[in-house]
Amino acid sequence: MLFVPFRKVSAYKVITAAGLLLHTTALVMRTIAVGHAPMANRYETLMFFSWAIILTNLIVVFRYNIAKTSLITTPIGLILLFWAMRASDAVTPMYPALKTVWFEIHVTSSFAGYALFTLAMAAAIQFLMARETDEATAFSDINNKAVLWGFLLFSLSMYSGAIWGYLAWGAYWMWEPKMLWSFILWFYYAGILHGRYVKSWRGKAVAYLTIVGFGIVFFTYLGVSILMQSSHKL
């Protein structure tokens, strides 16, 4: 049978949906405990990022009845979850600059975009490994849609972040590492979409570009915060 046996896909759906429900419950409980959306420190963003990755992949599993992307997304989601468990879960007070709906829109759309870019990377790897034409076509379609929706959500993140920055610091843009790398990430995926829709890029070249893009995603999220001095601590 194409992709994986139906029983195995069905089992994955049940197990992952159950795990996602528990994860969602944990996020809701955290929200109630801290009194705001769980996005104010690294522990919370790791939890949310992990949740978003599993959710987006589960949508693909139900939509396409394909579980192969899970071989990549599930380990990444679990690594982030275990990383969160090792991080400090101390409550971070919401200082005045964060007390705006634009902050929550900014962070939510940002990590939703990250999750979709992660899914796109998983689909790109499976595309390169595909042995059948139908299989390759399906993974190419997943990659294409994940990049498109990820880009739209990340664009929303950039827009809402600019408004939040103006309300918090009186400027829509500041030359600091996190903002600069966020723009690089946005511009990179804009280039992929431009190439796909205007220059008709297809096949392995786009797959490799998507895989490289995931590296930029991870560096933008964690590398900048760890290696560079930035006003963004997440």
C-alpha cells in the first residue's frame, strides 16, 4: 500500500491525538496559573512550539493519511518538550510592554509559522527519499502548502511585532539581532515562494532550500537568544 499501512496510520492518529490533548491541557493549566498566554519565557515557548509542531503534523496525517512526516516532526516535538522540562518553569511576570494583545498575536503567529516551516522541512526530506511518483507529489504538495501558510503567519507575526514594538518602545523597527534575523527568515521564505510561483521552481532545489530554511528558523528562535545580545529573551 502507498505510504504506510492504514492500521499504522490510524494507530498514530489515536496515540498522537491523545498526547496532543494532554499537551493542550498542560498549556491551558499553565495559562490559568500564570494569568496570561504561556509565551513569556523559554519554558513556555518551548512548550508552545512543541505543541504547534505536533498539531500541524497531525492535521497532515488526517488530511493525507500519511504518517511519514511524523518520523521527523515527532522527534523534534519531543526534543523541544523534554528541553522545556529541563528549563526553569518559574513564572515570568508580564512587564508593561508585554501587556498588549499585539504581543500575543506576534508570538502565537510566529511559532505557528515556525511549526509550519518545520513541517515543510519534514515533507522536503520525505520528498527527496520518495520512491514513487504519487508519494513525491504528495510530499511536494505538503511542502508547498506548509511554506505558504507558514509565510503568511510569519508575515502576520512581523506586522503585529512592529505594532507591539511601537507601543512598547516607540519604534516599529530596531537594529537588534532578533529583529534582523526575523527579517532574514521572512525574506528567505519570500524568496522560496517567489521562485516557486514566478520562476516555477520545482523538485529537489526547492526541497533543499526548505531544509536550509529550517536551520534559519532554529537559529532565529534559539541561536540568536543564546549567542547574541538581544532585547528578545525568548
